[in-house]
Amino acid sequence: MPNFTPEDLLLYQSNELNEVQRAAIEEELKLNWALREKFNVIKQAQARINAMHLHSPRKQTIQSILYYAMRKRVTV
């Protein structure tokens, strides 16, 4: 029984695994209830994020970040 991490499940969800790894996770998801529950939480979180209405940051916020980054680069 392999030990899959949440990072492995995220890679599986985003289709970033090779065929062998993908097949191993799919098989384990069929057999392991706890892993399947963790994967369902990841899928639900992704669905909620995708459903969110995001707003662009204010120009002042972007300018502040750029100014901060520029100051840090000069002082380092």
C-alpha cells in the first residue's frame, strides 16, 4: 500500500503525473476510503475556487508592491 501525500493528489488532480503514477493513485483511490475522502476535499476546494468571482487589485496596491520590491532589490 503506497503512501500518497496531498501533493500527489494535487498533481493527480491537475493531470501532472506520468501514466505509472496516475494508475497507482487511481488504483489506491478505489481501495482506500481515507485517500478517496482527502481527494474529494481537494476536488470540492477546486470547485469552490473556480466558482469564486475574483476582483482585480487596485492600481495603488500594485504600485505599492512594485515600489516595495524595487526598494528591497536596491537594499539587498
